[in-house]
Amino acid sequence: MPKMKTNRGAAKRFRVKKNMIKRRAAFRNHILTKKSPDRKARLAGPQHVDDTNINSVKSLLCM
């Protein structure tokens, strides 16, 4: 049986920590001039994958 391959797009977007999977927030790439500093700071903070999506992300990462 061949080895399972990790989805490379998912590998670049998610980081696996001890008890969670970290991700980046959406809406933080461009058109930042109209967004308030508080909103940008909140989007820059750490985000975690929701419990409903953890199984699908783990399957993409071959975990």
C-alpha cells in the first residue's frame, strides 16, 4: 500500500500544537485602511480550528 501524502496546501495553513490546531484569521490580507486598529489587532491574534472541522483538517494533514 502506498504512503499517505499530506495535503500541501493544508500543511502551509495549519500548525498542530499539543491540544489544538492553529490557523490564521481571514480578512487580514488587503484593504486594511478602512479597518479599525482594534479590528486588525483582533484579527492578528491566534485563532484555532473549530471543533466541527478538526477531523477534516486532521485527515488533510494525515494525522
